[in-house]
Amino acid sequence: LNAEYEIVRRRIINNIKELRSFIDSEIIKLQQQPNVTIPELLPSLQHILDLVAQHTRWLLRNMDKLAEADGYATWRKKEVSKLNNLVQRRFFHLQNPPDCKKVKKIVCDLRPHNSFGGQVHRIVFCFIVAYKTQRTLILKPDNWYYSQGRWNDVFKPISNTCIDFNGEDFTNWPKDNHTQVLDLPPIHHILPTPSYLPLAIPEDLALRLVRLHDNPIVWWIGQILKFVYRPNQKTAAFLQNASGNLGFKRPIVGVHVRRTDKIGTEAKYHSIEEYMSAVDEYYNQLQLKENVDKRRIYLATDDPEVITKARNEYPHYEILGNSAIAKTASVDNRCFITALKGIILDLHMLSMSDFLVCTFSSQVCRLAYEIMQNYFPDASAKVTSLDDIYYFAGQSFNFRTAIMAHDSNRFGEIQLLPGDLVSIDGNHWNGYSKGRNLRTNQTGLFPSFKVRNKVVTAKFPTYSELYN
Ligand code: GDP
């Protein structure tokens, strides 16, 4: 299958969305400037907005049809399942050595983090180091933040044969590569950041992944979560029961509204209307494809008020959610076992949804998006983040490559030449992104369609012994 075809197909989809954001935001700016815009123009501006919305939805629908009609749908499904088997077999091999007494180990203490997202992402980081160094990963069992419990109280063990972190000799990373047991510090203590950490993906998988997926690093992290983040029997039964009680049914959009301690410290406030406008857009698009009998969302939040407000303001929506969970999720209650159950359930519901609306500044949103990758061949576009672009905490640079020149005298914009590397800060979701051009050292805005993702790869072992 032609990789270029898949890449171009996905690029067009992104271009259409960027074009829509650009026109919307420029027209809205005009509407909101009463001194500049003559009142007679206002109906025309609204007309442009309406027609552009309809037109771009129709374009996206046609792209959808193209993907259905090009005959590659079966290939996409098969390829993702092959890659998934390949990677999971390697993980299983790494994590189940025949002799735990002799094997080299990485020990991963969860304590440096005191949040669910932080601890799970710490395991992902440790797992990548383990996979790279071919050492079996051992989780320190007794220091789970929630309820002083243990990882294995809720999740399956990450090994069937090796959970003992003892060994002949022991040292802290990175002192001695020959020591049997290595203890890993927090990711940001490892300096300089090793080149194989996110956003890098394994070189030996890169070609296939780039063809298959629009955001390969998220697929890679999703695979690791698929291996380590597996509810044990008790948790699985709880999830099944609870999601049934909540009335999980498709179509459904997962909405995560992060409030309490995050607002004003690490993230900006976004009103419920902003979230719901993205949800509306999802359903307006879906309605071109199928009849939607009921617009439905699952609303996860750490602020119970959000659920009440949403139900009052959006009575035509079916809003699944549980204020009691939201209450235990708020900042004062997070160390209890009920909070742990709540976040696991919320993540389950969010990641199982058909689409996500949330803020990537929150680890909860990123985690749901990562897990979601395991349910579709490519779920990279199944999200609207109201703030950041996707990132992995502790990552090194996130680059884009300019594919065409940009020259502008507008204030705040930077110049681009084809081939320029740009370290990206964010997407303003108005047609523009912000970043630093490494060639000129200029920082500023440029049209998002003039760059493409630069996928970073790193050498990893290929576990060839598995195929002998
Ligand atoms: P971040 O602070 O949003 O980046 O995410 P973290 O996982 O680091 O910490 C936030 C913590 O707040 C989570 O681990 C949960 O315990 C809790 N939390 C935040 N949002 C929700 C939510 O929607 N549902 C539940 N159940 N808990 C949440």
C-alpha cells in the first residue's frame, strides 16, 4: 500500500479543519468589532459562517467516503492488528523471563507522583526505558497514592514470572549498566533527556506506523498502556457493572472538564459552552453519515457543579455522569479509594467513547486519548483539545517541518522557508500555530497548514530472538 496516499489523505482532513478554524475565527473577529464592521454586513458574515460550516462538513464527509471506498479499510484493520501482536509479543517476552533471580531489572517506584495520571505516565516512562535496555520492569508494589493500596489491587500484574525487585547488586540509574537492578529516578532528573524517550518512536516500526497512524507516538504509548494498564478481574467486573448502570450507549462523546486546583495554576478556564460547541460539531458531522436519534455525552469532571449546569443548559442532550464521582474527584478527596475507583471508571468511559472533547493540559485527557488508540486503527483525529496539542510530560522537543514558505508583515508572524525546522509551542486553533524557527531563532505565529509533523525515531532493540 502506498504510504504517500494515506499520508496525503489524512493531511487533507487536517487542512480542511484548519481552513474552517481560520475562516471562523477571522469572521468572528469581524463580527465582534462594531467600530470596524458596518451593521449591514453582519447577516452576510453569518451567512459565510453557516455555509463554510456546511461546506467543510461535506468535504470531511467525502474524505470519509474516500476512506471507505478506497479498499484499504481492511488493510488498515489487519495492519494495526499485526503491529499490535508484534509489539505485545515483545513486551510479554521482556516481562516474563524464565529466571527472575538472574535477569536484569529496572525498578520503578511510583512515589515521585501523587496523581493518577502522573503515576500511570511514570510507569509508561519506566516501561520505555525497560524496553530500550532490555531489562524487566518491576513496579515497587507498596506505594500507590490512592488509599495506600497497591497497583495490583486494581490492575493485573505486569509480569507472571518476575515481580521481585531484589537482585545481586543494585544501583541508581545511570551509574552502572552492568548492575543487575537499576532504580529509575523521575523522568526530568535524567539529563540530558535520552533520545529514545517520547516523542521518539522505535525506528524499526516507524515506516509502518507513519503509514498507519497520524500520530505514531500516541499509538506507541497506547500499546504500552495496553500491556501495563489492564484491570484485574475485580476491577473489570466493577467497570462492566458501573458502565452498564451509567447507561453507556453509542454514539457517545466523552467530555472531560478539569476544574478545581488546575484552573489558574496550570490551565485556563474553559466554559461548558466551549466544550459543548465541539460536541455539537461532532454530531453535526456525524449526522451527514447516519441518523442520530439522541445526542449523548459522558461527562467526567472533578467539579460536580459542571454536571448540574450541563444538564440544565443542554436538556436536549442525554448527559451521562455521576456527581458523586465528581465529588470524590475534587482536590480534597483524591487520596481515598473511592477516588481511585472514580478515576478508573471515568477513564474507561472516556476512552471507550467515539470522540473526546477535553484539554490536553490535563493528564486525564491525555491518558484517555492514549488508551482510546487501542480501540480504533487510527484514533488520532478523534479528539478536540480546547488548549494544548498532545504532549508527554518530560518529552524533549516537538518539531514540525515547514513544507512551504511563509512571508508576512502581520504583527507576531514569523517567516518560514521549506525545510525549516520549527519547535512547536501550540496550536491556537484559529488556523495558526506558534513556534520557534530553529534557523532564524524567531518565535511567533505561522499558518498551521504550512508545516507537517516531524516524526522522531530512535533505535530500540528489535527482540529478534523471538523469531529464531
Ligand atoms: P491533571 O492534574 O489534570 O494533569 O491530571 P492528574 O492525573 O495529574 O491529576 C488530577 C487528579 O484529579 C486525577 O488523578 C484524579 O484523581 C482527579 N481528577 C481530575 N479530573 C477527574 C475526573 O474527571 N474524574 C475523576 N474521577 N477524577 C478526576
